[in-house]
Amino acid sequence: MVPDSQISVIHHSLLAGPSLLQRRAEMQNLLTAMSTTEKGKGVLNSLGFSGWTVVDDEEMEFMIDLMDTLMI
């Protein structure tokens, strides 16, 4: 038996490594503001995204652990 797909609950994440830590706030601000400009809206639309949402570190760590668990 295969469960029904819930594709609408899948989220894409963009992670930045330690070398970009000093630019984290800048990147978050730029990405979350994309939906406020025509150019940004066009990029988001071409990706099939409505916008970016900031996720706290704890939630992201949980998602990473979940993906590791699912990739047995």
C-alpha cells in the first residue's frame, strides 16, 4: 500500500555554511524580501515558490535529523 502524497507539505531549504555566517542576516533579509519586488516575484514564480520563510536553527536541525533517518 502506498500512502497518498502530500507534496504541498514539502519545503525546500537553503543552508549556508560556516564561511557565510557573517552574512546570514543579510541573506535572510534579501531572500525574505524577494516577494516585494517585481524581479524577485519573477524569480520566485519561475521556481514555483511563493516566498522564503526564515526557519530557526532548532527546526532546521530537526529536519536534517529526519532526512538522515529516512535515508536508511
